[in-house]
Amino acid sequence: MEFNQHNKQEYPPMHTAEHILNGTMVRMFGCGRSFSAHIERKKSKCDYRLATPLSESQLRGVEDAVNAVIGRGLPVTTEVVRQEDVADRFDLSRLPDDASAMVRIVHVGDYDECLCVGAHVENTSQIGHFRISSARFSDGVQRIVFRLDE
């Protein structure tokens, strides 16, 4: 089975934390997953479309929820499936035009699943402590900047 795999240098704990953050934002605020993300070892950012900015209390709630998921020690697993078999579960519009017929789904336990070719930890217990270091809202876009503390 072949699928597109980009050779990006990624920091697996941060990349997996992004998945948990996305799942948390969808659950808590009914928004979509981040439409723009920049994931690095020291700090990362995700942008979400929201009607109003998140309050300090809501941001702390997001942080607490992400850390609760991390603390559950969930397995992070992958499966490779045919695009056509998951078209009803995932937005395939972001796939490149030359994407193969096969796609990779990353599962964070029973909490989150999404299409992804990136590197991830084997268990959420390997992530560390998630911390929102800053946030700003402009023109319907909520940016969340986060770090991982060991």
C-alpha cells in the first residue's frame, strides 16, 4: 500500500498535541479543525475560525481539556485506507491533487482521528504538559500559540 508521505522534520510530541488541540476545539466550540497551523519543537500555533474571541476562562478550559487527554495515556495508532472508503468521514479537499488512492488516518485513542502523514508519539503520556502561551483574535480568526513543558 502506498500513500503520500512528506519527509518533514517534525517533533512527534508537538504534532500529536496539535491533533488533541484540534479535537478539543471541535468538541468545545463546534468549529472546524485548524485551517492553518505551524508546528515546531519550541512553540506552535493553530488558527481557527470563530465568531467571537475565546475568553481567558475558555482558553484555560481548552488547556485543561488537552492536558486531561494527554494524561489518559492513550495509544496513538495509524491505519492506511482507501480515500473512497473514508470520504464520508474526512474532508478530502485539502489533499494534494497528486495524492494516492490510499490515505493514512492517525487515531489518538478514542478521542481524535484525522488524515495525517506526520510523525507522532506512540502514547499521549510521551507528550508532556500542554500550555497555551498566547492567543489573539482578529477578523474571525482565533490564533492559539502553545508550548510543551516537560
